[in-house]
Amino acid sequence: RRRTATGWLREGSVVAQQQTVRDFSKARKKALLDRKNGIAPGKRAGLPRFKSKRDSTATLNYTTRGFSLYDDDGGTRLRLAGGIGIPVVWSRPLPGKPSSVRVSQDTDGHWYASFVVDKPAETPLPETGRAIGIDPGVSTLMTCATIDGNGIVDETGAYDLPHPEYGRKAHLELARLQRRMAKERRPKRQKPSNRYLKNKRRAAEIQRRVQRQRQDTANKWARRIVRDHDNIAMEDFKPKFLAKTTMARKAADGAIASVKHALEWQALKHSRTLRLVNPSDTTKRCAHCGAIAKHRIPLKERTFRCDSCRMSRARDKNSALNMLCRAGFIPDGVDGVNPRWDAVPTGTRPANREIPRL
């Protein structure tokens, strides 16, 4: 009786089924270990949950004995266990021989194959002698100020990252599709209509497009920052904190946490120094003389004016320069004036992220 109920398993590859069992075992052990070690519920891994064959997207893992690549009519095909041959459209050439492959389907119905390979070591980037301070802002997603080896400060904004607003541009089209889906939604145990599935697929395509645009923008900007600077100082902000402020919508649309993670990953990958700076008083402190404003500066006030030295500059530029000073990349302060950092917490921490296997 049990074999009759699961007879459909005999139609698939045993390699993929074995890998699924191994993944389940690994995920369950990780969840139980986190629970045993007393990790907080919001941070520990959860137990694997049942996923219906009908309602979930497919993910299959194959080891070396379950797949192969071969040339066919000028192209490349992926042969999977069970006699399945799939034409491959490469996003980039493989740098080595793959040891395994994961075939997965996303929510908009597209299939992808992710290969695990041993990538050769990259050529290290040349030293530039430059440092950059980065401050997440309101009018600009990331505001930058740089200093070269001769101590010349540049505030022109050549490395600033403006708000792309991909989510705002796609909002109207996505809202229209979601309204149609709400009207056509059927009770839970009824099969959804073809029109509902069509609108659901189109909405997923829009969301995936916005996600890719955000990731592409973040990675290109991070690569440019890491390529042109040896030392990077960035505010150690908490994305959850931004969700409770007036910056919440813009921060979510700009995927500000993804930008930070992309910069951490690129700096670690290319052996650049990235220091995450304690943001305390970086907005109220003058980057020129080190004096702290005695009053709270509202967000609508975009220019910082120092009451002590009468210096005036853009609010976010002043914060970016303070990042450089606090990280120790301008030890004497801007223009050689010591900003007296002992008046506030001076804690910085290096970024510590593992490079994922792509």
C-alpha cells in the first residue's frame, strides 16, 4: 500500500532523491543544534517543513554521477539522470570542472542550473592609497567622501549612489495585478483559475525583475568602490532600525541592507579594509573641528553648520567625513584639525562575512 501511494518516486532519479534526503538531514541537524545551543528563536534555523509536490517550486541536486555536459549542434546540453537532456544558455563560462549541479525553478516558472566549481584565485587589485567614507542617506542612498594619499579630500560625489527607485516605478503595474488576483482568488481547496495563475506569474516576473535590478546596481557600485579604494569606512547601521523611521520606504526600495552586504562581500573578496563605524553623533559632529552640535538636527535640514568654526557643508558629506575620521583613515581630522574623537564612543569593527560558494 505504501509503495502504491509513492509510486511516482520510481519515475524520478535516485540521485536527486538521495540528495534531497541528505539536505533534509543536514537542515534538521542544524535546527536541533541551534536549539540545543540556546540560539535566539529569531536567529536560529527552523525545522524543515513539509512542501506539497503540487504547490512548491522544484529543486533538484545532482552529484557527478547524476549529470554530464556535452556538445550538441554547436551548443551545450545538460544531461541529467533519467535520460533528460536540456539545452543550456550560459550566463558566463564555467571556470572549471563542475562537481555538482542544482536545478531549480523560481516563482515565475523559469528554470536555472547552478554549478559548483573550484574557481581559480583572482589577480589581486593594485593598491590605490585612497580611502572612502560612506553614509546612508535620505536624498542619496549612499553618500561618499574620499581622501587620496596626499591628504586631498574630494566631496564631489563621484561615488555617490542615488536612489534607483525600482520598486516605485513598478508599483502601479504590480498593484494592478495584485488587485486582479484578489478578485479571482478561490477558496483554499479549489484549483485556481488559469487567469489567476497568469496574473500571479506576471506579478512574480515583475518582483523578480526589481530584485535583479537592485542586486545588479548594488554589486556594480560595490565593485567600483572596492576597485578604487584601499580603505573603506561605512556606518554600522541596523536595517531593522531603519524600518521604524521615516526612511523606511526609501530604505526598502533601495535595498539598503543588500547594498551594505554587497560592499562587505566585495571588500572581503578583494582583501580591502572595510571598517563598520559606530554612528553615534556622526551627524551632529563637525568633521572640521570636532565640535558637537548641542541641538538635534531634523532630517529636513540638509546642510550642517558648525557653531564653533562656522564651517558649512552638506549634512551627509559631513557624516561621510566623520566616518573616515572615526575609522582612523584621517587621524588628524579634515584639514589637519584634530576632531577629538575621545568625546564619543570610538568603537569600530571589521566586516566579517564568509565568501559564499557561487
